[in-house]
Amino acid sequence: MEKVLGVDIGGTKIRLGIIDASGQILYEEKIPTIIPLYPYLEENILRILAEQPEVHAIGIGTHGFVDPKQGKVIYAAETLPGWSNTPVKEWLEKATGKQVEVENDANVVALAEAKFGAAQGLNRVVVLTLGTGLGGGVLWDGKLLSGGPHGGAAELGHMILYPNGVTCACGRSGCSEMYVSGTALERRIDEAGLQITPPELFRNANTDLVAKRVVDGFTTDLALVISSLQAAFDMEMVIIGGGVSEAAYLWMDELQQKLKTVLLNPLKVEVARFENDAGILGAALLVLEN
């Protein structure tokens, strides 16, 4: 049976998994993200290929703006220093002799959810990954909306939500990810004078007025982001993934209430089926589908 290697590159860790055509994960491991990234990535991929020679192709999902045609990282913020302008596909194909495809990490999550998860059978889907930043993946008539002249298509976290707002890692002010992400939640908690984690914030919101106000601000802003995306894409479903989604059962009802006042049309909002595995599954689909 066809086997491929899926690689999910994040700011703090890299997950690698061998996946078959049915989406079953046959082997996986997690390693810390070490800079400089490329030689370390190549070394670990070659190690796995030596142990698993039946792997015939490699799919990679990575943080940053990606040109999927060239398989090149166009821009990555300081989350991954030195990763900008890395021709990952060219270098890895030369090193391994195998087909390599590269995409943005939120885009591959969209692929995984469309093929195996919450969006099975749907054609127009927006995925929002609420982690360190706010990632976006758009499935348009069954195909990923990605690339662009600067690799920046579907960088939904960099839509400006509040002009002249909080400074983003991209250098501009007021980007959505500065209000709707794990990092944004930590800032909101700090500004409120609370000394708790985001999961504790959501748990405390029923009994603590200050925590409730923070959650109210977060869900209001997330509803605004989703509303703007609906005006652009008129999608069938929004899927919310990333670390913040793990506590979604504590804040989803409030988000749904906020959405009622800002949506143009009814819209399904679901939590991603695959949490940690979405990245490697979606990365694998880049080459399983070819």
C-alpha cells in the first residue's frame, strides 16, 4: 500500500508521520524545532527514510507564506528565524530523490478536515487555526485557495480587524491574530490583571466577572472575523482548530450567540476533528492525492 511521510513544522515542534492512502497513521514522532531549521529537517527526514524505505513521497506543512508551485517558503516571521526564502522542495528532492510538496500549515489542516474530518463532502470551507497566531485555510470548490504572487493567499490572520491596534509580528497594526489566537488571549488575560491560563480563563468565566469580560471580547472579535469571511467566501462551514479549540466546548455557545447578530446567512461552525494529527495528515494528502 502507498505510504508517504507527512511533516508538520511549527514554531516549537515538528511532527513527522508515515501515513497510508486510507489516512491511517502508521508511525509518528515529535521533535523540537531547532534553528537553523533546514539542515536539521533534512537530517531527520533522511533518518526516517533510512528506517522506512517504502515511503515514496513527502508532504510538508509549514508556518509562513508558501509558494506551493515552487515549494518555497516566501516569508516566515521571527517564529522561524532564517526560514524565509528557503526552497524546501528543491533542496529536499535533491537530498532524498523523492517527490516533495510544500504548503502552509493551516492549508494542510483544511485538506485533512475536508478529506477525513468535519468537512467531508463539502466544497467551500474555511478553517481557522487558533494557536500562537491565527492561521487560515480556504477550500474553494474542493481545491485549496493558496499561493499567490507572494505566497500570501488565505493568510486570514493578517486581515486588519482594528486599524492602529496592537502591533503584529508582520510589522503592521491591528491584525486579526492579535485579537483572536492563543497569544492574543494571553495578552488579554495579562491586560485584565488576571494570573491564569487561557483554559482556566474559560472555566472561570461563569463565576468571575473579569474573566467573563475577557471571554466576551474574544468571542465578539472571533464572530467579527467569521462574519467578514462569510461576506468574502459564503462558505458552507467554518472549522476551528489549533490549541485554543481544545477548550471550545467552554466558549462555543457564546460564539454562536455573537454570530447570530453579525452573520449574513446561517453558517455551521464546527471544531476540527483532528487536533494534533491534522497537520501531518494534511501534509500527507499533498502527495497522496497526486
